Amino acid sequence: MIKQAIIPLAGLGTRLLPLTSVFPKELLPINGKPGIEYILDECIEAGVEEIIFIISKKKEMIRRYFNNDTFYKLIIKKKKDPRIIKEYKKILFFKKKIKFVYQNKPMGTGDAVLKTKKFIKNNYFLMLLPDDLIIKKNCSKEMIKIHKKFKGSVMASMKVEKNNVDRWGIYAIAKNLDKLNFKIADVIEKPNTKDAPSNNAIIGRYILPKKIFHYLKNQKKGKGNEIHITDAIRRMILDQNLFIGHKFKGNYLDCGSMNGYINSGIEISKL
Ligand code: G1P
């Protein structure tokens, strides 16, 4: 059962400066709604009951966004505006499901995952990276089905341009499980074009096993001097753990870069 999700939110968002100089990128509106709410909607619709936010002191604003009861109560008492009441109810609904943990030094996604160790109850959990929006089809929901069928870890994936592989975790296929799912033979974090085993990239949705904490505890720093989840996954694959690349059906939107962020608003407004 996948009942818990984790969302790393401690990243600095430098690709979106100056918008992120004082404001967390995950609260920036995309077609009138903070980006993080799309991610929350996706995992709640997929059956997740608890969501762990990994934030930093610099991103306290995210915590305040979901914990602003006194403010809402006062406004609602004064105005009794049905729209505000509805919005507050939504915020309360999210708030009940969210826990916060801290990663004050941005040491990489692997380090962020490790911070959630003591909260994870079941053998598998979901991780969503908030820069990656997937629209038109609930990717997390599909991945949970794949996980149940094949009893392994699953990562969302898509093909990327060959000259752009150094932006992604790239994997090699061991064999096809079916049309959309592949057993992964190896994975490399942001390889050069010449070292890339393919152009199959990992996108920010992962069903990870609890066992990964054991690998993360002694994971050495990799690319950019950060602790990467990809490097821990690689060691798990070498130890014969099943990791599946799932070619998702929805449309991918990169809201972590300026052009992608602008485009995300346009694409979502067309839905
Ligand atoms: C992270 C992962 C990378 C993955 C990407 C998906 O990179 O390290 O393997 O392909 O997310 O968005 P980041 O976007 O944090 O640089």
C-alpha cells in the first residue's frame, strides 16, 4: 500500500530568479493556483493519506500558507465570503495531511529523502518532485498500479533530446516488461552525452522502497557535490532490487525553469 508521499521543497529555485528571491517557487501561481497544489491534488487522488514536506528555514512561507488559521477565521468572520470559505476548507483539508521536516542545507535530493526516515511506515512510499508537473493523466496513480503488479520500485520516465541528457537521471533498460514499463539495468545522474546509456530520462515521480534509507545513510556525494537519490537507486539496482521505468501517458511540464514555468500556465489554462 502506498499511503505516504514525500515532497522535497528545500531547493533554492535559482532558475526562477528573481521570482524566487523572496518567494518559494512552489507557491508561485500557475493559472491561479500555487504549483504545489497541483502536486498535492495528484497524490491525494492517487490514494495517499499523508504527505511529508521537506522544507528549510528559508521556505517557512510554505508552512505558513497551510497554517494560517487565525487569519482566515478573522476574514471569514468579517466577510462571510463563500469563495474564501471554500478556499480555506481546501487549505484545511491539505493541512491535515501534511507533516513538515527540515533540510536546512541544500545537500541534494538523496539527503532530503533521508530526512523523512523516521516518518515512513510502510515498505514503499511515493516521492514527487514539485518542478515536474504531469497533466492530463494522474501519473502517481498509474505508477501505484504498476508497483502492485510487478512488486518493485517505479520511476516515471520519458525520452529526452540526446543533447539534453545531462539535465536528467538517465537509465539503461534490462528488458521490456510490457509496452510502457521497463526493468532498469542501470541509472546515471546527469551523464555527458557520450556516457549516457540511452535518452530515457527519469521524471520526478518515484515509488521508493523503505530499504533505500539504508543506502542513503552512507551515500557518497556525487555530481555537483550533492547526495543524489539516483546514486542510491543505482546501488540498489546493482544489488538486484527491481526498479521499473514507467513511460507515463500524461503531458510533462517543467515549471522549475522560467520558460517552462510560463508555458505551464499557458498549457494548464487550456485544460
Ligand atoms: C532530479 C534528479 C534527476 C531527475 C530530475 C527530474 O534532478 O536528480 O535524476 O531526472 O530530478 O526532474 P533536478 O531536477 O533536481 O536537477
